[in-house]
Amino acid sequence: MFRIVKRLHLDKKFHFKVSFSTYSFTDYFKGFEKVEAVKRIFGEKTDEVLHNLRIEFTPLGGYMGVNGLNGHLIVNPNYLKSGDRLDVYLDVIHELVHIRQFMEGTQLFASNYSYVERPTEIEAYRYAVEEARRLGQSDERILEYLQTSWMSYEDLKKLARTLNVKCN
Ligand SMILES: [Zn+2]
């Protein structure tokens, strides 16, 4: 799937450094330019976008996201280091969809929708779920991926239904 080529050091110095530095996406995530799902997201611009994409590491909460001000990928280094490999991989696919949405000028955090009904989220989850299926993952495993600590069971069911993922 992909390799993480640099080990992260979670000492105070690192925390201090991350707030002022950005890192190259392709230094940390190798091979994404060859993933069909990623090529579908960016088309012929895939290489160029991934080459220019910057990462901001922040240990403060969450897993991964997009900085709505500059389009950088935000990554929690603790998650990158110890998160489930498949979850991390699918999250990268999900966030790359948000990167494209950001580049198109789409409002990523439209507050007139709940999280699980927001069109930008549904599009991002569709790519991640499709990729999980291509990798042969079961609906049960995909549901596990969709479940996050801050999502209610009702919201999880709603999201699963939208994405045609079985939820018992
Ligand atoms: Zn999202």
C-alpha cells in the first residue's frame, strides 16, 4: 500500500518545530501517485498536486484533516505512528478528496449540514469506501473504519446507509 519513510520523534523540540514547519507529502507517503483512486481524484494533475502538497504535523487532537486556510494536509503524528495501517491509508484517500475540493474553491466546512450529511464529506467517504472494497475489505471492517469516537451511532448508521455499507 504505502510506506512511511521517516520516523517521527515526539519530543518537545519536535512539537515546537511543527508549529512553524511544513513537510513534503511525498517524503512521508510513497506511491500514492500510482493508486487508481488518487488518479481519479486529480486526473492528469496527480503527480503535480502530490509533489506540491505540504503536511503540517500537529499532535493536538484528531487524526488527519485539511487546513482550510492554505490547503495543507494536517496530520497527527501519533496517529501516523500508531494508527491502524488500513485506517491511515483510507484517511489519506479521504483527505486527498478534500484537497481537491479545496483547490476547486469548495467550502469544506459548510455548517448548514451535519458532518455525515455534508456533501464534501460524503464524496470523500465514497472514495475511501470504494478503495476499501477494492482491497477486499468486508462491510464489517469498513463500518469499523467509519466509526469514530465522536460520531453517534445514529450518525454512523446514516453515513453507512448513504455509502451502501451494511450496518447491523
Ligand atoms: Zn472529511
